[in-house]
Amino acid sequence: MNVTFEVNSQAELEKLFLLFKSFQFENVKVVSSELKGNTLITKGNKSLNPKDLFGIWKSNPRSLDRKTYL
């Protein structure tokens, strides 16, 4: 199970750790969502025509119904 907590300060993070420690959880993993300026953003190819994608599933239609995907 994954649970996400968003904290705004180091003090809130420390309080959260104390809470986890009091419950004696064995597996706690901290993942930072802060991006330190090393993100890579690439622009898409604007020369592609999206109309070419219309009808690509006509021979194999898709549905949100789970039975269709399996």
C-alpha cells in the first residue's frame, strides 16, 4: 500500500516521522517530489498530423470495460 503525505516544512516532516515511530512501522520510505532543476522538457513534433490517428482502433475496438482489455 502506498500513502502520500504532503508536508510544507521540515518541522511537519519531523512530526510525521515521530508518528510513524510511535506506531513502530517497519517499512517507511520517503520520496521527495522536489525537482532540482534537472528536468528535461522536450517539445513535441508539431509537423505530425493528429488526424492520421483517427480510426486506428476500428479493427480492434477498445472499451473501458475490464473484460475487453483482458
